[in-house]
Amino acid sequence: MPRRKKARRYEEKASEKVGRALHEMKRGELKSGGSGTRVRSRKQAIAIGLSGARKAGGKVPPAPGSC
């Protein structure tokens, strides 16, 4: 029995935004929104990239706390 293909959860645009955010974090250039402090956590950098993809209109599932 052949396996069914799953639909992609994230668009290509989302992975580009997350990758860019991770690179900025590694270089020390990524800042958080309100306070403007540097982002040090990998999870926070991914969250910033995904929210940027959502704002740009990419296919990204909603954030966990925003139901």
C-alpha cells in the first residue's frame, strides 16, 4: 500500500523567515520587540521568524496561545 503524501504545514516563505531570524540571532543582531534586548534563545528566534511569516501572509499554523 503506497503512503499518502501529507500536506505541508509551513510554506517555503516561513522557513526562509525562520532561517533569517536564526542567522541574525547567531550574529547577535536579532532584537525582541518591546524591550529591544538581544535574543539569545533559539526557540524565541524561531517564534519571531514564524510571526514574521504570518504577518507576510505565509501558510503557517496559528500560534498556540492565540485561539
